[in-house]
Amino acid sequence: MQVAVIVPTYNEQENIESLVTQLLDLPIEVCVIVVDDNSPDGTGEIADRLALEHGDRVAVIHRPGKLGLGTAYVAGFKRAISDKVDLICTMDADFSHNPRFLPSMVEKVREGYDLVIGSRYVRGGGTSGCTFDRKLLSWGANAFARMALGLHARDTTAGFRCYRREVLQSMDLDAIKASGYSFLIEMLYRVQNQGWKVTDVPILFENRRLGASKISQDEITKAMRTVLRLARGRLLGESR
């Protein structure tokens, strides 16, 4: 199976080269699609150099500014779909998602699942370096999303994912309203409602060591609004 890993970036010059190198060194062969939102710290230029060094194993999508995590994923999805890649994975650029977990996620897809989520909240998973407040916020957001939307996955806000290409081809990606981190919740909700098989595999989520966090109070508010919007549609019988 051909595997593409989509990595959205904004000011990740401390992390991007090491991350791409570790991905390319995995025991499974992957290509990397970096989606850079015109990072002022030069992340995009580093990604361009990596693309020159590694040929067709690294591609870079340059966008004119910070347009949101959700639209960055969609841009990467469309590129990977056009390249006819079999499996399309997503992960953060800050090493909170360690590349070493990717092979086990790919193996789960090979076992017959359509979407595999790298999860903090299943047996064997966990977090490292996160404050108690952040852990509580994450746990509460996940519990709220699961209850309100009937989601089966344990880690509904996780960005470490592996999709079959057919899952993404079946969806109208441009119709997804959420644009920030709440995009992840809406994607999961739509995937589950279309009847695709979803599962979690355990990972250790590690708080970023370099660079600044992109999570803001505004993103948290947007996520709550997304869950409430989708819950209202669910109550009204809107399946998608």
C-alpha cells in the first residue's frame, strides 16, 4: 500500500526537518506532503529543500497565509487523492505524534479498518508532559463530543489518523464547515455516519518540546460550537 503523510505547518522550523527525516526512515515506505501556511520563520523554505533532496517522497503545498487547520488537511487530501495514494495519514508537526506509531496504524488498516486513530484514551495509550489542566480539558472535550454525537472512537479530537483513500473520496470535503481543530470532530462524525469502520490504536501523546502551541481559546470555542451544530443535526435526523 502507498502511504502519504500530510503534515500541516505554521512556524515549525525547529521540528520539520527532523520529523520528515524520521518519517522517511520508517520501516514502511511513506511520502510526506507538507502544507505550509506561509510560515514567517522559514518552515516552507526548509520543506522545499527537503523536497529537492528526497525527490517524489516529499511534496510541499504553499498557501498564502494562515487559513486554518481544516482547509490545510483538505488541500493535502486532494493532493494525495490525485496521486492515487492508498492510505492517507495526518499528524502534527511538533512531535506530539511520534512517527514510531505510524506502522501500527497502517497495519490496522490492512486488517480491514477504514479509519484508524492514534489514541491517548485506549488501553496502552497516554500523555506525557501535559499539565493537569490541559489533560482535563482534552478529556472533557472528548467526553462531550462522544456523548453529544454518539461517536465510538475514544479520541475524537486526535489529529493522528490514517484513512483509506476511498473514505476521503466518498466525502464532499469542501462541504465540511469546521475549519480549525473542530474539523477533526466533524470528519470523524461524517466518516462514522457513512458506515466506515473506525478504530483506535494506543499512542503516547507527547507535549511539544520546541515551538509554540497553536491551540487558543478561540479554537476551543469553535470546537464546542461544531459539536452543538452537529448534535442539532443529529437530533433533526440529518445523518451527514
